[in-house]
Amino acid sequence: MSQSFADRLSLLVAERGPICAGVDPRPARLPAGVSREAWGAEVAALLGSRVAATKPQLAFFDDTWEGPEAVARASSAGGALSIADCKRGDIGSTAAAYAPRILGSASPFAAATLNPYLGRDALAPFVEVAAREGRGVFVLVKTSNPGSQDLQDLRLADGRLLCEQVASLVHELGLEHRGPESGRSLVGAVVGLTAPPDLVARLRALMPHAWFLLPGYGAQGGDPRVLEAARDAQGSGVLVSASRSLTLPWEGPAPEGWRERVLRALEQMQADLAS
């Protein structure tokens, strides 16, 4: 690909806004008689020309790739990038086997989420493949779940939090992989909207060139002040992820007019972020 991942994402966010549609097919909320794979592809086709990115969660497709790849292809048809929400993180040799499968030339995904717990050598193969193929990665730095504090908030001997050490690693890995147009890196960070705004501001200072993927909007009750703290010096660099509140905005089985409900939820989210 001639244009870097960070530059492509920058253009899409500037044109469409910073929304990433999470595609998590929860069986109890799907339309009657529609498979998870078919629903995911249809949602991606519906939103692929309206959002910057989609994010299919592998777990909700029975931990198989067919459904997420269908989402990615449908997203690409509308011009949106698709992030494989697979949270891979393994020893170097295993990571080197995973990386081409998820981010190689035959993959429909533009990026993937990564778990940094095993360290630099577990992330490096993904960064290398992403750099070669014009794709990106998002490393878990400060996640939106309540249990994130169990490890990510541990204080190190020098006074920093563990998540701040991970942020420094993200910055180092991405420093040589910045887009020539945007100046942003292909190595991004997952930072929850549920984190304290002052912590998010510190993480942004540690990762000035990283894209921030921000889960926690809607159902998880994310704080809008965090969005402002997460913006980079250019006033952007953020991608706000929503799943249930955007692509499944109802309780129980999907209503007959579920597509219209999704589009109304998108309009509401766009208005919320604009305000």
C-alpha cells in the first residue's frame, strides 16, 4: 500500500469523524434467523461508508476468522478500515507466526489489537509486518474494564504506573514508523474512556504520535473529558469505539427496523462527539 496506515486513518477521521463501530454479534440481540457472520457483514456494509473504522471482536464469532474477515471486506467496500480485535500477545516465534496471518498481504484487516504483557519481542513481529504491509497495531495500554487496575495501575519503583511504562514502549516501537503526511505512528494505543482524565493526559504526553483507540463509550459509561485529554497536538489522533450502544442499540431480539435503529444510534453518537 502506498499510503501509511496512520495517514489513511487521519484522512478518514478528518472526513467522517472519529467513530469506530464495534461489531460484536451477541446472539440474544440478533435478528431472527440471521447468523452472526451474515449480521456482521450487513452491519459493516451499512456503516462502512459512514464511519472511519469497524472493529469485529473475534470472540463473538466463535473465535474463528470467517466472520471477522467478512466484516473487514464489507467495511473496505465502503472505504472504512477494519481492526481485528484479537488481542494477540505471545512469545516472539509464535508472534512471528501470528503476524502474517492477521496483517499480511492477503489479510483484509488494516490493523489488530495486541496484548503487551510478554514484552517487546512479542510485539515486534506485528510491527514489522504492519510496517511492510501498510497496516497498524493498537497495543493495550490502559483498558476500559474495572479489572484493569489490578495490573495496569501498579506503581513501579520509580513512581510510574505500569501502564505508563507500556506507553513508553509503544512510543519507542512506533517512533520510526510515522506517516509522512500526518506524523502519526502505525503503533497505536488502546486507552479506555473510563480512565481518569489526568492519567490519559499523561499517557498522551508519553505517546505524542500514537493513535488512541478509545473503548468505553456508551454502555461502559466513558467520561467525555477523557476524549479531550486523549487528543494529540493536532487536535485529533483519537478513534472512539462503541459496540452495544451503536450496533446493537436495543434489548432482546432485534426489532424489524433494526437497520434504522443503528443509523439513528450513529447520528446520536456523532452529535454527542461533536458537542
